[in-house]
Amino acid sequence: MIYLDNAATTYPKPQSVYRLWQRAMSAYGANPGRSGHAFSVKTAEAVYKSREICADFFGAEPENTIFTLNCTTALNFAIKGVARRGCHFVMSDIEHNAVSRPVYAAAREFGGSATIFETTADEEQTVYNAERALTPQTTALVCTAASNVIGLRNPIKELAALCKRKNVCFIVDAAQGGGVFPLNIGDGINILCAAGHKGLYGPMGTGLMLTDGKFPLRTIIEGGTGSASESLLQPDFTPDRFESGTLNTAAIIALGAGVEFVKNKGLDAVYKHEIRLCERFCENARRLKKIRLYNEITPENYRSFSPVVSFNIDGLTSAEGAEMLSSHGFYMRGGLHCAPLAHKKINTIDGGTIRFSPSIFNNEKEVNLLLKTLANITAN
């Protein structure tokens, strides 16, 4: 098996994550923050340690670092949390449904609207397009750090500066990019939402919402938090305000080990390793007559991309191509990748693409084997 579907979830995880995840099931088995006994306190301390690790990694304060079920949940908290009557949202044309669906749901619920701006390889043009989409009624600009289909990176620092000038909340979907290249609350991001199970190498069932506290958020879920229990109102302080119910404790504790793994490897080292594999794939795949690339990563343009490449095999749908490659032991995802806006942009909305997305655990030999298999498939 050669696993190349890391944009969906990274596999394998670091051994440190497996070890801590397994240990947490027995050593930290109490409900954190719900009881005063020693076992509960010990578990709460382990959760807080992971919170500190995640907060430090993204430049946030621990109390403004909220654990969620996944990045989608975090984005719903953020988008619906800032929505108000007559709200207006701006988002890019490469967004995942985890952004576009809650944006349209919030706009519909509050009698608001949404505007989509065009992204380009020219960062200045992208920022210009985003600025043109803003209005005096704009509540938030929401965008992905990088496309999960074509890997195109949005100019996050420049968009953050734009939102600061316009006093617009800036929400970043870091499902792609978190753990791959630097993303920091200190760079002007107001709310950053991340998937724990992707570039942070944590278990599935983990996500993060980190804020700078500038924009207050309504809750969309209320319940027991272990704090202010005498009140029928949800606590007004973070992280408790957004952490109702029992946390996914063991997975959250193990997430801390995943983040430490990435920190110790170094973001630059992780990014360069994965991008080099994409460069090698593109350099050789473009020579195969029946392979169509929808984004090409080269030594000259790699800084504009995250390590994701979309392609198709002539004569096969993306689903058929992915199934054929799976039969040869290469695991990649075909289809629309829950991102119809991005596929509309590259004219693949009718059938989608096959997505090549390596991780730190993949290597050049595996890419060469994939290329050899593609050459044999397309030779027939």
C-alpha cells in the first residue's frame, strides 16, 4: 500500500501519537474538568498541556484555543458565530463546502448575502479582487489557506492586512496548510480553524478554533461545561463557551504529540519535502500523453502552492482512475473533494479529478512507482 490521500487525512501518524493515544485511554480515562477527584484533575492537566502546545504552535493564547470535533465544526462555530442580521460574507472561489455551506446557511438565516472573489497566481490581483468584494456591510472575509484541489495558496498576510484596514473579521480555513506552512494568529488572522487529523498528524475527531478575541461569537451549541453550572446561560468565557459536553479526551491529548512532531521536524522541512515530491510527480507526469495535470508545481512557482496536485487519466473518469490506481496499491481520492467551487474554476465540475497529496512519510521511491504505474496504464 502506498497512501497518497493525505489532504483527506494523514496516514500513518507518528509513533508518538499512537503511543500517547493508546496510553491516554487508560492513564487519562476520567472526565476532564467535571470532577474534583485526582483522576479528573490529572486528565484535565493532560488536556491543558495539549491546549498549550496547540496554542503556541499557532501563536494563540491557551484560553482562546478551542477543541472541536473537526475543522468543519470549528468553521461553523466561527462563521455562524459572527453572523448578524443583514450580514455579508466574502469568500474565495476555491473554498471547500466546509466554508461555503455555513456561509450560505448563515446568510440565508440572517437575511444576508455572500460574494465570491476570484483567486489568481498573482497575489496582488487576488487581494485586489477581495477588496472589490468588500462592502460597508461585510461581516467577515472567509478563505482557505490553500485549495484542497489545486493547492493554490491564498495570500493570508495580505488579506489579513486588508481586513484589519476595513475592520472586517478574517476567518481562515487551515485544513490545508495547518502544519505545512506558517499560519499565525499574530499575523492578523482573527479566527483560525484547523483540522487536527491532517497536517497536524493527530487522530481523526479533532479540530481547533483559535481566536484573537477581537470579534465576539454567538454560540450554536450550548450545554454542560463543568463551569458556571449554577446558571442556565452558557459561559461567556473561552474555551468553555465553545466546549459543551465531554471532550474527545484521548484524541485531544494525542493531538499534542502530533503538533510536537511537526514542530520538531520544522515547518520548512515538512513543506519542502512534500513539495519536492509534488514537483517530481508533475515533472514526469506531464510527459505522459494521457495524463492531464490541472496544476503544475515547479521549482519556480512552488511557494504559491501547498503539496496537492490534481490530475486525470484520458478515457477514464476520476472515480475510475482512482479505482484502477487503488487496484495497483496506490490510494488517492477521485471526485469533487467536497469543493465544487474549485472544480468549477478548473472546469472539472462534471467529473472531478484524482488528487495526489503526499505527507512527510512518503518518499521519492513511492512517487517513482506511481509514475511507472501511470506510464503502464496509459501505454495500453
